[in-house]
Amino acid sequence: SPKAVGKLGERARELSIELIEGFKRDGHCEFIGQFAQHLPIAIFMEIVGLPAEDRPYLTEVAETAMRGETEEIRNEAAGKLMMYGMAKVAERRANPGNDLISTIVKAEVEGKPIDDFPLTGMILLLLLGGLDTVASTLGFYAQFLATHPEHRRQLVENPELIANANEELLRRFPIAILAREVKADFTLDGITMKAGEMVLAPTPMDGLDEHKFADPLTVDFNREKPGANSTFGGGVHRCVGSMLARTELRIFLEEWLKRIPDFAVKPGFEPKVSARSVATITRLELVWDPASVK
């Protein structure tokens, strides 16, 4: 809700400032490990009422579940997350609190508590989304700004554009794709699909649709209605954390550019992208002149 996100936004701003102040005088950072995997995950851990000391373990297991080398490795990691999540469900059933896991555990559908099977899937999705997606998006934001100084200067000189820039970057750099099961035999554009088959829906293509967006590959911070895309899904499948994600990403732009207005990818460093159902930059070395920071 807006009220809840407002409070979390204040915490996100405090943490963003604390993280940036911790390394800005160094003139360099490994952005993913020193910022992207700290800010949103710390906020998420507070939302679901999980101990901060579990963050390294959960981050590592979520990374393996999303991008492990083999299906066996990914499934094993997902199983670990489910076991962790269901242990927390049992704790919340015994001693419910005000956290999000407690809310889900206490929820009813048509007057009945949620059965363990769908509940397990909900908790797994919650953990994967909270531990991975905003962190991954932050990497693409930082990489773009580090390699496009004209866009960076535009936001430094015109901070009122940051809200629209946030939507434009979300449009241009969505990270998630969806898999859906075909429920009945049908033919689409000459392609026959059978019930039970899986279809991969490349949702990022919606933000690159030239019928919706002029010159869609170009990032334009003055673009009208860049948020008219499917980055956060839609309808009943809309991302439950979209409001918080937008807030965290906007706060990153505001607080980072105030303190480190000029930065670049470390010379000779080549960012690597890992992608399965969610794309991420696995490591991002940034550099700047320590004398330029504020």
C-alpha cells in the first residue's frame, strides 16, 4: 500500500545514503556486491520479518535457483528455499506477527486458509522476487548511466526528470520473462499449441514495441507515458512489489547522482550478463574521481 511503501521508502533512502557514503571516497566500487544486493534485499528482509544474518545464505541460494548451471542444481536450490520458507510458515502459524509471511499464512481464500501446496509456491515466488529482481534491475540502471554520460548529466542538471527516467529505464531494461502452460489445444498465427505444453512469453518485447513507443531502443527521459508497458506484468499477475520496486529504484537515482554525479565502468572491465527467467549483471566495477564526489 502507499502508506506502507512510504515508510519503507524512508528506510530505503537511509540505507542508500549509508551505503554510498561508505565507499564514495574510495573512487571505486563493485556495484552489485556493494550496493545492488544490499539495498532492496535488506528492505525485503524487514518486510518478511527474516533475520538479517540469513541474507548471505538466502542471496546465494536464490542466485543458484535462478541461474545455476544445470536444471538439477537450480531445482536443488529452489528446494532449499522452499524448505526455508515453509519453516518460516510454521513459525508464523505458531506465532504470527505483522510481517508479510504472517499476512499470507493468515490469509483466507473463499473463507478457507491457503493449502500447503499453493502456499509453498507463493512463498518461493515471494523469496525469489524479493531477493533477486530489484537487485538485478539496479545493475542495468547503473551500467546504462555509467556508459551514457549525456543521460547522467541530464538527470544531475534536471532532477525533476528522475521519476520519468525511472519509468523509461524500466521500459527499456525489463529483466523478467514468464512461462505459461497451454490449457487447451489451439492455433495462433499458424502455430499449433497443445494442452500441457509450455510457452515462454518474452514480456520485455512489450516495452520495445514500435507500435507503442517511437524509436523504442532509444532511452528518452522526456518520453511521454514510458510506463505503459508490461515490465511489472498486468491484471491479476501484476507484481505485488511494483510500488516498492519503483520507490527503491527512484531513490537510488536520487541519492547516487547527488553524491557521485560522474562515474564510469572500470577501463578494461567487461560486464557479464546472466539470464534465465531473470536477467542480471553478475559483477559491475565502477570508478570515479574521488575529488568529484559530494
